[in-house]
Amino acid sequence: MIQLGVHGVTKAFGKTHVLRGIDLTVERGQIAALLGPSGCGKTTLLRIIAGFESPDAGTVTLAGREVVAEPPERRRVGIVPQEGALFPHRTVAGNVGFGLPRAGRADRVAAMLALVGLDGFQDRMPAELSGGQRQRVALARALAPEPELVLLDEPFNALDRALRGSVRDDVRDALQRVGATAVLVTHDQEEALSVADVVAVMRDGRIPQAGPPLEVYESPVDLEVAAFVGETVVLDAEIDDGMVTCPLGRLPARAVRDTGARSGRVALRPEQIVLDGDGAALSGRVERVEYFGHDAVVTVAVEDLSTRIRSRSYGHVRHRPGDRVGITVTGEPLFYPSER
């Protein structure tokens, strides 16, 4: 069942067009991520869904009910803003229970705090909590009235990287345990891909692609989406009968669309490029090694060609600048034909 439906939504502020015909559907129990750079319109879309802004055109439905004309307080939408935005003068229990009917309030507050891993924190003040704990309280507050939809506006931005991952996992698990439908606004690709059931990539007020994380990462509709949702190696190429010829050789490829054009560009993920692969027909020289702990990225200058590529590998990397390495491509790169 579709819990959230956004159809043909447009919005302009003066002469600035922020949303240009947005379509998005989120099924009940799904977590959707609006992924895009600053200024692409994702927060404006979130505010329209919440009822804080009105669209110039288009419709918004919640559980099949048209809500564009409804004020925010009647939409049954829970909101988790950046940095929690808790009432500083209220206890944790006072924050979570704010607006709940008196009957059963204490039990509901206790249940929500247990859900987010803060059982026993009822009497603490926001100033006594860590950043991650404040975000958990904000989620408990949003879930307490049993909303039809939860909106999360870049809720992990203020957290350090190590804490962000654990809080993100806790929030996702809490939403899934109660079967909540949620929309997460983020500019963090890793966050969107790891948390969401549906990733909607936003660009210039539009959604060029929305789908499961694996589909968006492995089959982006265009080069801009490919480059935004993950690091991409892009090379000029020619295609013929399912094979592309590019600086890395002649390779089997998937054409994103058939325009009849033979010229275009091919896109690979750095993890598709293996160094020192068996039977490598191509070689290069290592220029740079970037180590990130869980993985490393190696920049290689392809020999006899004015081409540089980046290869990602996991675990220990033995290559050093100046090393000569073999280059092998795994899987099928994506071919994007030139526009006619």
C-alpha cells in the first residue's frame, strides 16, 4: 500500500524554481532517502510534505488522503530535525510525552525510550545527554503519537563520523521495529544507501532516478547520477555489438539506453578495477595510494595512454607509488551514448 504519494509537485520562490514536477511514492513501512547536494530542493520537498510550505502545483497524499489543504498539525507527521531540537527546559520524558494525552502517557513514553535504547533516561535533561542520545530522544518523540509518516531532516549531521554510524543504525532499527514509514533527507551517499529501502536522487528540483539502493548504485540512469551516488571512473568509448572499446581495452558492456549512437562514455566503479589481476593485458604505474582503514584507493597512470584511473580494494594494499601493476576490469561497465 502506498503511504506517501507526491505527484507533479512544483514550487518557486519568486523567479527561482526550486521543485520542477516531483513524483515520489513510498510504500507503507519503507524508508525512503531524498539524496542530493545542497540547493537541489530536498528540504523544500520535505517541508511541503510536512505542511510547512504549500506547493504551487501538484498533490501530496498520506495513506490515500489528499493533504495539501490540511495544516501541519492534522497530517499526523512526525519530524526529527537536525540536532534534535529538544525543549531544553523539559526532561526527556517531558520531551517525548509532549502533546500526548495524559491517559497512558507515562507508559507510552517508557515504551518509546525502550525502543530507542534509552530506558531509564526519563528524568534526565537534554543538556545531560550526548548528541547521539538527543537524536534518539527526538526520534522517540516523533514516534510517540504513532504518526502516519516520519520525516528526518539530515538528523545525523552534527554527529562525529564514528557516532553517526551507530546512531544511524539504531534509528533505522527502531523505525523498522515499529513498521514506520519514513523519509530521510541527506546529502550523504553512504547514509542513503545503507539506511533506505528506496533512494530518490534529487538534482535541480527533479528526481531523475528513484529505486532500491542496489539499483541506483549499479544502474544509474545517467552519468550525473552515477558520479553523485558513488565514485566513478568515466572514459570515452565506442560501442559495437555489446562490446565497448575504451582506454582499458575492449570490454563487454551494458548500454543504459539505445539511441543508435556508437560514441559515448563508459562508467565503472573503482572496485571494478583490479590491480595485478591474472592475465592482465594492460599495465600502469601507481601514482598515489589513499588508505582509509576499511579500504584503499589507488590512482594509476595507464601506460602509453594519457589516462588516469582509480582502483578501490579492501583490506591490506601492498602497492606503493612508482610500482608497475597489471590492470583488469571485472563485471560489465555501463555505456552512456552521446546525445544526438
